[in-house]
Amino acid sequence: MKYLLFGIGEYYIRYRNWFAKEDIVALIDNAVGEQNTYLDGIQVLSPEQGVKLAYDAVGKYTLGDLNHETLQEIWYGAKFQMVRKCLYEGRENWGNCKYCDTFTLG
């Protein structure tokens, strides 16, 4: 599989070893100052640049496709609303979030 990984902060540092380096197409980050740089030899891009690359969608938790929907349509869409509802009711209700030790909502 070929992955785009979003974020280069604490979560990337914590989980980067879960992925083979050759499977990471690029790192995506909103921080303009970090874009068009390299981290661990992997290019850091803006979300707009990243979605233009060839990568495999991770279907189980894919909430939208920026090639066909706006970010606003994805954010307010039925899939993301379901995620927020599950997290609000308790993170154990949403897939791998039940194992997270840092995220809370509410």
C-alpha cells in the first residue's frame, strides 16, 4: 500500500515505525512553514499538493475523497457526523479510537 500520512507532530513521531518508509508517498501538514521540506527523508506537502499524488485510500476509515468532494462536504457529511457522534458517546465506539490515550471530546 502507498500512504499519505497527515501531520508531522507527536502522532507521526509516535507511529512512524508502523509504516515501511518506502510505502509513505508523502507527509501532509497544514503548517505552511513545514511544507516543501523533508522529514526522515520524506517530503512534507500541503493537503492540496498531497491529494494529487498516487496513493491507496485506506477504505475502512476513509471519510471522503477530496478529488470529488470539498473539505466542507466531507466534514459535514454523513460519515464524519457518524464519527463525531460515536466519539461524543465515548471513543470506545469508534474503531481504533478506543485505544487512544490522548483524545477526548466534550
